[in-house]
Amino acid sequence: MDRENLEKYVLEIGASKVGFGNMEGYLPEKYSHLKTGISFCIRLSDQIMDEIENEPTHTYFHHYRTVNRLIDHIGLMVSLKLQEMGYLALPIPSSQSINLEGYDYAGLFQHRTAATRAGLGWIGKNACLITEEFGPRIRLGTILTNMPVSAYAEPINESKCGSCRLCVSKCPSLALVGNNWALGLEREEIVNAQVCSRHMAREYKHIGRGVVCGICVKSCPVGIKRIK
């Protein structure tokens, strides 16, 4: 199976968009042999996202978890397919926090790094990946593999948000700094993740145990298309 057929397979089993990126120089040492990053996204429901106003909805929380399960399923299916082909493959969990140092939580590998390297989109002022087609109304999945591909996507290395600050102005926790992202910019220069997390835990405990918000995602105008 070549890149084109694998891409077709990922789309057939539920992904909305997929890309292949060269991950050399971005991987931790233990995964440095998995130089190909397969990044894909699932489009979120516009109806559900549009219902978010001053706080997340219970439906959004359920949708968020359901899409995460689909991402993990796609990651597993693609990894098994790659393994059948004789390659190594590591599906990155859709939403997982690992605490090894006793003070900080992080994922196994950053989905947004894989996505920008695979040309899916850029990181917005809301610290979410933004695609041309769907804006930030997506969830990301990643598979690292040693499968070689004939051509990688052109990476996206800078923001296309320009002067827009809608997400910054709508953030109820005031966690968004307002800087345009560019390759190498630290997360703290875009969002204060602790302020965001504390706000969700305090204000939305009655909705999804205080782990979702979605206001900045809902507010972004990129990718919104409506049939009138």
C-alpha cells in the first residue's frame, strides 16, 4: 500500500482530512526511528458547536469524548494496517495527560506539531490547530511510523490569523495572549494553559467535570460555511 492508498484508507474509515509529514528533528530520541507522521482530523458538528454560548454544553462534552474514541479507533486501525505491511507504528492517544515529573502534564507527543508538519493547518491565537476547511472545529489524531513516503507535505510554519482577535476577546478566562504563532514560539506565548485549566475546573465542574470549554473554538470565523 502506497501513500495515496493509505490516505484513501484513513479517509474511508472516518477521517475528514489527512496529511503526511517529515518528523525528523521533532521527535524524542526513543521515537527518532519513526520519521513519518500521519496526521488526521475529525470535523466536529457545527450544530453542536453553535450551541456553545457563555459555557460549554453537556452535548459538546459528550461529542468531544465520542470523537476522541473515533480518533483512537482510526489510529489503531491504521497502525494495524501498517504493521501488516511490515512497518512499525505508534498511534498517539487522542487525549492523554502524562505526569512524569510531579508538576506538569503533557501528551505523549503533540498532535499540533504533527499536523503543522503534515500541512493540515496552523496554530491559531486560541492555541488550537486551524484548518482552511473546518477552522478549529476539529479534533486531531497522530500516528508515527517508519514507513517511508515518496513525498511529504509542505509544512506550515506561521499563522494565518493576521489581526483577528475574536477568540482572544471571547476567552472567559483571559488565558489567550494574542500573539500570532510561528515555528519555534513557545506555548506560553500563546496561551496560559494553567489559567485556562483552572477556569474550566472552577466554572464548568457541572459540565464534563470541568475539562472542556470550546468558546474560543466556536468563536473562530475560519472554515464556517452555511447553506442559507
